[in-house]
Amino acid sequence: MEDHRQFLRKALHCTVSIFDEQHTSIGIMADYSQTGIMIASYQAIPVGSVFTFTIIDLPGNSGHKRTGTIEVQSMWCDKINTTQFGTGFKLLEADDSAKKMFESYDAA
């Protein structure tokens, strides 16, 4: 898979689940950068579309889930293995909760 990112990718130290506005699971966040995220999913996601997603994590297996809302635009989609797709998204907007979540990933 070709690297489409302009900024350094950062690994996550916890699982971040992604849900659409209908509360349907889209996939999990595979990694992130300063301006975007990559989601691993079982279905291809149309390129060029804008989405509002809810992100949910359980930091450090604490049992306390956190949620945030992000607006993203899909920029590319490639098959990453026989069953999954990787989709790169440009981060357009993040609420305060999502910003705090991203900051905590940097600190981990």
C-alpha cells in the first residue's frame, strides 16, 4: 500500500472505534497524523466524501470510555489485506473531546 500521508504517522496505544451518525461501526483507527487519520474497515469507503464520525476509546484499559466527534473527508482507499481496506481521511474538524483524545495519544 502506498503511503499517502504528508505528516508522520503516529501509532495508537489503545483501540479507537469509529461510528457513523447512525451509530453503525465503520472500523477502527489504524493510525493518525497531525492532519488526518487512517481507518481500517471491512468495506471500501467512497473517496471524496465528507463524514461526521464518533470516536470511542478506553484509554489504558481504565474502563472509562471517552467519546469525541470529528468531521473528515476521505482522500484515498486501498485494500490492506484480503479482508480489510485502509482509508485515509483529512481531518476537517474535531470537537474539544476529540482534541483531548488526540492529545492523550501523543502523550502516551
